[in-house]
Amino acid sequence: MNDVRELVRVVLPTQFGEFEVTAFEARTGLVHLALAKGELVGGGALTRLHPQCPTGDAPGSLCCECAAQLRLALRRIAADGLGLLLYATGQEGRGVELVDELRASLEQDDGADTVEAGPRLGRPGDGHCYDAAAAVLHALGIGSVRLLTNNPDEERGLRAAGITVEGTEPLGTAAHSRDGGIPRTQERRLGHLDTAGEELEAAPSPQPDAIRLLGDVDPPADRPYVVLKYAQTLDGRIATADGDSKWISGEEERAVSHALRAACDAVMVGVGTVLRDDPRLTVRLVPGASPLRVVLDSTLRTPSSALLLDGNPVTVVLTTDRAAEDDRKRMRETGAGVRVLPTGPGGVDLVAGLRVLRECGVRSLLVEGGARVITSLLSAGLVDRIVVGTAAKIIGAGKEAVGDLGVARVAEGISLRNRYVHLTADDIVTAWDVCGPRRIRSG
């Protein structure tokens, strides 16, 4: 067994939540970074072995699928709430170092595939050794794993090094025209699992100042910083009387929602919004990463075909013991995380739900509806910021964003301050901090 020694341990905040990072040094001098979420002693946690890919891991790189798989693995672990990503520095899956990897790119430009490029440069084939990875797992008290991988050699290598592999789960990544055909070559030449996935749509749009719209993000200790975002007509309707809400606002105003998603750790809606609008809740209209998606669904009415269960990014469903066990299993089979929480007045206990999200490392939460969720959060004093897009439309009778708050006098209403205004071609986006007599700070 390749012994390792622990160098340092720190907490690392990421867009996927907080991870405890431990650096281990192997006898070879190479460093392995173990990014852990939850108590891992024992076994069975989701585990990703990720050898450093100097070009593929570069921010925004499209030369291979490494960066996408790295992000997806972290999202999967975050949704599960328990897992480990083991990042092996100083090596690349087929032993190609940085300069040679760049040279290998030239070889691929001349017609070589990713498997042929290394040998053309005099480099060996797959020289990856799993002894050091197994030693790190043993040092962390982990004897068995559920492996996130498309590469069957990883399972064989870990088993040979004394780690029990309870099962493997593939990481599907979208193909791109700039990836040099690497995923397909790995499938054809190396026996990797199919990594094809649906490509995300992209529509260019000016990016609004999401940071100023969010205000001063300062979450309490026991819940995230909560931002409500909704679009309404000039006469205060979020939908017609029949429930139609597409599209109240213009594309520039909708880009505000995408910018806010990209700036927050998670975005949340109620099951009513899922059933009515079937939203994806991803970032498409501005550059940026899609956050964790959260659904409040006390009885698991969310259909398995819902767009926000497409697996990229991961979705967490907050439910209660009123949900049938078969529905919990069905939801987990889509790849979503399922957290069973106490029942509150309107469904899921919101305080408990927000506490769970905070424990998962979610510091900022964007809530996009529906009206029942918005009203419940305001009534409970759990909102820090409101962002409202007002469209240049009047529809008369329709559905309001905020229901009855039990306010008998104007002086008892929720007060707003620290206004920020963002103008689009047709709509007005206004943001405020929530304060006033009904505001209840926690933590």
C-alpha cells in the first residue's frame, strides 16, 4: 500500500456548497486533495477520482469533458449530502504532463485521437496507479465507495488496491464541437461509458449587475440569505386568472433572473410552479454556472419528467413523511436528492428546510415562486431581499404574487429599504432589503 501523510485541512466554500479539504502527500511526492462533504467514516459514499487535467480543468475549457465532469461530480455529491472528490495533482489520466498535453493537442489537430497522441510523443499509455488514492481513502476511514466514473479501469484499480466498490454511477456530460471528439474516442477505444447528454441552450444578453440586486449577502447562522424574485404586470399580477404567465416580462428582464441564479448558491420554487410552468431553473441567458435547484414538495407531486430533474445541475427535493416511500424512490431514481423534513403549516416546514440548506453550505438562496411560497416566507419573516420585475403590461383580474399576510393596518406592513433600480428596454427591476415590524431575524 502506498502510504500517505496528511499536510493540512481547511474548509473550502464552492458554488456547490462547503467542502472540507484535506491535502495528502504520497511517497512519490504527488499531492491528493480530498474534498469531503458529510461524515465519511465507514463506506458507501459517492466518490469521484479526478486526476488533474491541466488543460481540461482550466476555467471555461472546452478541449475535453474533464471540467464538466468535475463540476457535475461536485453537484452530485452536494445533492447527496455525503461524498468525496479525490483530486490527484501532478498527473493526468494517461501520464501526459502539461507541455506534452499541449503538444498532444497538436497531434490531434493532425489527425491523432486522444489515445494515439501520447504514444506519438513517446509517452506511455494509461499509467494511472490507484494505490495512492486507496491509501487516502483508508486514511479517511473509508473502506467502500459508490464510484462516480465512466472509466471501468477505476473500479478495477480500486478493487485491486483493497477498496470495496459497491457500485458505479456514470457522469453524463454534453458533447461540444471543441472537445476534439475525446468522449467518443474514450467510449470507442477505452471502453468508457456513454457520456452523451443534452446541451444547454445559450442566448446572449447584457448581464445585469446581479451583485447590486442581491444587496449585502450576510446570511444568519441557521439559514441562507433569502432573496425573492418575481415578475409582475404594472397592475400587480404574476399570471392571468387562468394561470398563464408566459411571458409577463421581456427577455432582458428574464436575463435578470438568470444572472441572479448564477450569483446564488441555490434557486428554489414550490411544487405548484413545477406543475404549472415546468421550469428548468438553469442559467442560459447570461454567462455563469447554474446553481443547485431546490423544490418544496410535501407529497412529492413533482413528475419524473419535470425539466428541473434533468440532472445538470442537481436538484434537491424537500418533502415530508406525507410522501409515499415509492415516490421517494422514484424521485431518487431521477438523480435528485430527497430530504424528508417536518411538516409545517403550509407543507414543508420552511425553517427546517432552510436550516438543511444552510447545513449543506447554501449561503444565498433565490426563491422564484410561486405565490404560496412567497407568502409563507414573508409571513414567517424569512426573507432578506425582494427583487421585482415590473412589466409594461396591464391585464386586470389575475393572480397576485403575495397573498394574505394578516396585515390589518398599513403601519403593520413589511417595510422595504435600500432600493436599487435596474432598467431594461421595456421593464423596471427594483430590489429592496426587507425590514420593518414583521421582519424576524434569526441566528
